[in-house]
Amino acid sequence: MNRRLLALVAGVAAIFSFAASPASAQRFERIGTLECNVAPNVSFVVGSVRTAGCNFYPLNSRRMHRYRADLGRIGLDLNISAGGKLIWAVHAHNRRLFPGDLRGTYTGVSGNIALGLGVGGNVLLGGSNNTVALQPLSGEGNVGVGLSVGVGRIVLHH
């Protein structure tokens, strides 16, 4: 029964992730990678809030940009996590971003599953006038126990 539930949740999350991918994402060019180290957390039945320290690594520069992130999710969220790492490919209309240009709010579909080691995916769009996309289906790795599916939000502060 548990395997069927996990397969169902994974399938639904994948469908929502691909359906929520912005059609305009094809016009975006990859400009770098955003890596976030997420603090340990315990989440509620209807949502969660986490914090993370993030680094943006532009493809066209050796200079790293530092950010602080507030991550939230509304939906089914039952997790106990020792923390983890989120990694996104960053896409934008403009190849050249300066420090602080990624700050803003990104929203979309989010989900993860964990039993010991966990994996997850996020589809997020936002930033300055929705001109930046965090790669649909970002990688999320964590250690803990849990299941979550819902609407995700990340606010990047510089």
C-alpha cells in the first residue's frame, strides 16, 4: 500500500511539474546555478517554512553572488528533515546578471519524498518582473522522513 501511495504521489507531482512549466521558459537562456543549503526543519500538516543560505554561480563569471532564502510550501507537508541542498539551473532573458539581480519571489509547484535519503522537485518562476526562472524540476536532496506536495515559494534576499 505504501509503495502504491508513493508511486501515485510521485506521478501526480511529475504531472504538475511538467504542466506548470512556463511556456516562455524556452526563450530563457541558462545563465548559472543557484545552490542553497537548507536548515533542518519540522513541517506542519498544511505547510512549512524553512531558511537557507544560497550561492549563485554565473556561467560567464567566477564571481559568486550570495543570497539568503526563505522557503515556504502550502499543501500536504509532513516532514522531519536534518536539512539538505537545493540546486537550480537559473535561466533568464538577459545573460548578464549583477549581484542582487536574483532577489525576489519565485512561486510554483513543489514536492518531495524522503525515507532516510530524500528527493524532490520544484517548478518556480519569478524574480524581477518574472524575468528569471529557476529550472523546472530542480534537484533537492535531504535526509529525513516525510512527504510533501503543494505550492512552493522561495524569497531570495541579497
